[in-house]
Amino acid sequence: MGKLFYIDNVVRIKNRSIYNNQELLFRSELDIAEIDLFFKEAYQFLQLSYPKFFKMDRMSKLGILATEILFNKEKQDINTALVFSNNYSSIDTDKIHQNSIDQIVSPSVFVYTLPNIVLGEISIKHQLQGENVFFISEGFDAQMIADYTDVLLSTGKAENVVCGWIDLKNAEYDVFLCLITRKGEMRFTHKNLEQLYYFDNE
């Protein structure tokens, strides 16, 4: 890669736990299947005040929780970009929508039947107008994420980038998001992304 960029902050959400830079930030004692109660507990722990949160689909809630930690209450540059990926697309919401087809279809559910809606919710919450993209792949592809992110930063199309993996199926969720900037200690490379992702994902 050309110019130097750094992994400034990292958030991991998995198995009722939230890690920030590989340190445990929050852990719930709830049963792993009680995903909605976990979201509520995490929301309260982070002292969020954003009523719209409770109207969102589950993947958007994960995105809001993760970026709240990544940004650490600091206002982000308006040109911060979002580069996300996952395996199961919006299957969690798709199932809810499918089950409601024989009844009255809820527009509030239908609107979330695309995986990239989480990008819009994050952008609204943090007033971001940068580029965003959502890839679907079988697993976390650090090389693809790093290459796309590097192009955005190197060409000046983005000041900062939030990139990573945000996947959800049934009650199982796997979130790994990084804030990439021009400051920090860890170089932004696909190898370092892989190392951070697999640190607690073996």
C-alpha cells in the first residue's frame, strides 16, 4: 500500500460480549438466544440516547452499538466512508418479512430487507456523507476490504473509513469493525486486519 494509514480503533461484538481494542468492555449474563435483551443491555451500558434504535432491525442495532464505541463520542469527518461485508446478507430480517407475508406486511420490516440499510442508519446517526459499500462473501475477506479501503483513502475520496464484518443469523452475531485513519500505532494492512479478526474468532 502507498500512503500510511492506521487501525485507530477496533470493536468486536460476539457471544454476548463487546471488546474494544481486544479488551473486554461489556459482557451480558443473558442466555445467548436473548439477543434483543442483549441489545437493550448494551444500549443502556453505553448510555445511548437514541430512541430510533428500538425501531431498527437487529443488524442496524449492531452497527449503531459498534460505531458508538468506535467513534467514542467524537464527531467524525463528514466524508468518513463505510466498507462493510458479511455472509448472510439481511437474512434475519428477510425471515421476519417472509413470515409476515400471509398477514399484513409491515413497511417498518420491509425497509430493512437489504443488508446495506445498516450503512444508512449509521450515516444518519453520525451525520456521515462519505461513500459506502456492502460486500457479500463466504467469510471475512481482509484483502478485499483492505484494498477497497486503501483506494478510498489514497485517492482522497474518504478522510477516514469504518471497515469490517457485520454478520447475523438467528441469534448468532459476529461484528468486527475498525476505524481507519491517518493516526495510530498499528499499520493498516490486510494481514493486521486478519490478525485482529481471528484474535477471538478461532
